[in-house]
Amino acid sequence: FYPGEQITLTKLVHQDGKPVLDKQVEKKMRAVTVSVSPATGVGRFIRPGNHVDILATVRYERDGAEQFEVKTVFQNVLVLATGKNLQNSVPTKVSREVLSALEAKFEEQRRKDLYTTNVDSGTSRPDDNYTHMTLQLSPEDADKLLFLQHTIGDSKLYYTLRNSADT
């Protein structure tokens, strides 16, 4: 927001009442999406809001012998989204009353018949079947990660989950 700018609901939430990703990326940071599999991403137990370390497995020749190493290339990286699940399921800038009113309005529009219960019943449990994660990195680190993805490949990048108290 800029000083004197009018604050509209579309600046805070997407048209369907859900938060938008660009509002969750810190200033001077970038969102970068990476491929992940159960083997490279802790069995897909990583959730939005978690922090991960990124490790690369590299193979090279040294003195005529093939060498393998695992290197930690980034530490304490914030996971913004897994698949289409965002870090914040509720926008932080909207009061609960406004959000409740929006949810009620969307529920009315979603109903096919007012007197039946044909409303979609969503679950709050995140989807475990994601194939991509969106991470928050500095522009320089985003460049490095993309370089690694294209030189050694996605299958050689691993994401290890950090304890939330381990900074």
C-alpha cells in the first residue's frame, strides 16, 4: 500500500475470498517454484509455513576417480506453498468478521438449491499429492537455485524439513 492509497478488498483477498501469493512474499524476496517428489521432499510432509534446507547431490571426477558429495546449498528457506496450498489460509489483513461475511456470501452463491445440502464440504487438511513447492528466496539465491535445477537436475535436489524452533 502507498500513503493515501485507497484500500480495497481486492488488495487484500482474491475474488473468491482466498489469499493471494504475492501478498505473502516479503519485500525484496522472490517466490520460486521447484519440483518435488516423495523421495526428495520428506515424503510430501512439508507444509506451507515450514522451513527447509536445500541439499544438492553432486558427482564429479577427482584424480581420475568418480566422487559423490552432498552439499547444503540453502538453509532455513520458507515454504510459501505446496501445490496450490498457500502459507496463510486466511488473509492477515482482514478481520474475522469481514471474512465470515464473505464466506457466508460465497456459500449462498455456491448452493444450487437453498433447501438442500449440496454445498461442497472442503477439508482443512492440506493435499499430500503435490508435485511442486513454492519457496521464498532472495533474487540472488533464486538465481542460484534455478542454475542448480538446470545443471544438475531436479532429481538431485533434496529438501530437508527443519524443526520450527530451529533457526
